Amino acid sequence: MNIRSLQRNNNCRPGASNQRMGALATLPVFYKLQDKPVLVAGGSDAAAWKAELLAAAGALVHVFAEELDPAFTALLAQRRVSGAFIWHKRPWSGDSFTGMQIAICDAPTDGEAHAFGCAARAAGVAVNVIDKPAWCDFQFGSIVNRSPAVIAISTDGAAPILGQAIRRRIETLIPPSLAKWAQLAHTIRSAVNERLAPGGARRAFWESFVDSAFGAEPTGTTARQLLAGADALGRSNSNRTGRVTLVGAGPGDAELLTLKAVRALQAADVILFDDLVSGDVLELARREAKRMLVGKRGGRESCRQDDINATMVRLAKAGKHVVRLKGGDPMIFGRAGEEIARLQEEGIEVSVIPGITSALAMAAQLGVSLTHRDHAQSVRFVTGHSRNGELPKDLDWAGIADARTTTIFYMGGRTAGAIAARLTERGMDPSMPVVISRSVAREGFERWTGTLRDLASGMTLIGYDEPVLVGVGSVFAVLTQGQIGVTSTFGPAVS
């Protein structure tokens, strides 16, 4: 079948949207105010904070107030690097709005808020009345300042404390040195554009730049070294081959992605994603990246592996950075070996970013250690079906039937009965605890627990319409002994 090209995170579930961007409560806009006049009405401490923020952006801040709070007086007395203050020692009036870019007021009463808002809008000036959202055309979000890199967070006035909490989280992720890297990018951008035409080489340069920006601070020689690297890229073959990154998307929960996986998604030109990759994971990808659904699901119409391989080769040879986004971990039952071999045959650079495989996510969600020392000395991950949909003929059933081994069967839903029969034939106790987990770390997670003899009937109860894992081993006995009360770090609490 042909690979299906999608605009957004449509993974063939009913009702999935093709939009690149969902609804926004407000439009995030970064507004240049350098040397532009703005109006601040009121002399309070709250008005002073807004005035300081505007001046930090280089605005000419016209303050209308008969008296000023001491904090405001001290602010006006400071020598500023950018921006300026002009104090009009009188209340605001209708003509105060002339030529202003925006207007801000700390109104002590609803009546003044109403009057100020109406006057501003009549003059065609965007207005913000502090702590009175009904009269605000715009709000001030929480700010992470790494200028010229600036991050603003808004909750549309619904929960300012949540915005502050988000800011604190981001502050811990963004090193202060990023401000120097952002300034460096501003300084060398024109020179880089002169050396590198738009396309793969320029993108490769900036991707390398970003990797460096989250490391040590730039030094006095960094700019020269970067431009030398741009010169080298410019001298290389303009028809340079792209690259492919195999990325583990994990079992479904976007919070289980690695930081390296997120960076790869943000740098991709094209994303070839599996049917089980969640929309939340795709939401983290670069908006401009083309998304192509190449899902393979048991019992459903699927893309052929040869077609996927050929598509990766074609796109990489066109100079694209291709991310092959796979559910779980690429190297565990993800056909990564076939893809890597084909790409290497074609001389295409390929790298792998691991992900959390669903067996480990299941263990976390159930609160069960797969190698609990009282029960198991080893763990096996086993495929539950072969190319023809049956059990693989060359499995080591004697080893799998070892009572001191925990075994997780992937893709074993339709062969559950045969799995139970083979293990019983090899001497495993029919009362061995088993678990079937459906939609691990995804919406709709369910589990069935029982014994090996009842595995087939348990599978009938769970159903075959969603992916399942089958766990076999004495470690799962705890699930039926009333000892589980674990709340997992994702998905529903274990009950």
C-alpha cells in the first residue's frame, strides 16, 4: 500500500484532527517597542512594575499620575540602558492616547477602568487594565528572560500562579548562558546567510549551533570558529545527502520521551511515524515538518517495510533530515536492523535515539519489578508472532518456561492460547501467574490477571482491537494478592 501523508498528528483514530495548530485562548505576539511611546496611567507600585517592563523593551514610557509611589519615584531616578520615562504630573485624559502604541492603567475603581478602556479603544490603542481582565485587550505573561531569547507564558488570566509554576520549570531547563548564545546568533546571522544558501547546509549549521548553545558559554573565539564551520559547509557538495534518525517514541505518554528525542523532533524535515505514536508526542515536533503515517498494525492494512525503507532513502538523498519515529524503543521488535542495514547500503548517515519500551512502562504502571530477586533472575522480551502471524518456530521454549525467568510477550494477543499450550508442554505450572496489559501508558489502559491455564480466556475478555503485552512469571503474583496500591508516574493509578 502507499504511505499516507498527513499534515498533523492524525494517527487514523476517528475524530483525529488535521490542523497544525489547535485553538488558542490568546495569540502570543512579541511586540517591538524600541523608541515607541506607550502610556501608563497611575503611580502605584503595580503600575511601576509594568512601566519598568515596558522600558526594558526600549519604550518611551509616558506616565500620567499626580503622585508616585516611592518605588515608582526610585524607578524614574535610575539610569536606564534602554527606554525612558516621561512623567506627566496630571491624570490621564482623552488626548493622552494620541500616538501611543499601547496603554496600561492601574484603575482603583471599576468606573475608571471602564472609562480608560473605552477611551483607549476609541483612540485605537490596545489596552491593559491591571487585574481587570474584562478591560484588557492583552495580558502580560510570566517571562523567562534570556534576551534576545524571551519566553512568555500565559494562562489567559485563568491561573497566574500556574503560569509562574511553568516559568520556574522552564528556568531550570534553560541555562543563563543561553542569553549569550542568542546574542551570538543575532551577531553572526547575516554572515552565515552570506556563506550558506537556504536549505540543508544552513539548517545543518544551525542545528549544530543549537546543540552547542545548551553547553558551555561561548568564548571570544566561538564566533570565528562557527563562521569557519559555515565556510566548510559552503565548500561541501551542495547536493549533500541528508540523514535519518531512528527515534523511540516510548509507549504513548509524551512525558516519557527523552530530551534528545524532543530535540530530534524539533530538527526534523520529515517525520515517518508509526500508527501507535500518540498525538501528544507529535505535538512536540517542528510545525513545519512534514508528517507521514507509515503504521503497521496486526490484522489491519499496513505499509510494507520495503516501501518505508525506500521512502527514507529517497527523502534522505533529497537532503532531508528524516526522523523515523517508532513506538517504544526502535531496537526492540521495531525492525530497526532492517532499516539501518538499508540506509548504510545507500551510504546514508543513520543514528538511533532509544525510547522506553512498553514492557518497562508496563512494569512501572503495574508497580511490579520484572527482576524481583525473590522470583526472577532474568527477564526475556519475546515476540508473540512471526511474519505469517503465527508463533515463531525457533523460540527456545525450554528457556522461556524456566520458572525463575520473567517473560514479556510482545504482539502476542492472537497467539495467547498457543503460548499457554507451549509453555505447559515444556513443564511450566498451569497456575503460573500471568498478566495481560492493554494500551500500556495510553488512554484506555486495562489489565487482566490470572493464571497460565486461563490465558486464552483472559485474552478474549481484554479484546484484540488494541496492542497488548502478555507477562508470564511469578513476579506477577503480587497483582492478585491485594498488595498493589501503587500510583504510577503516568497513566491511571494501579488498582
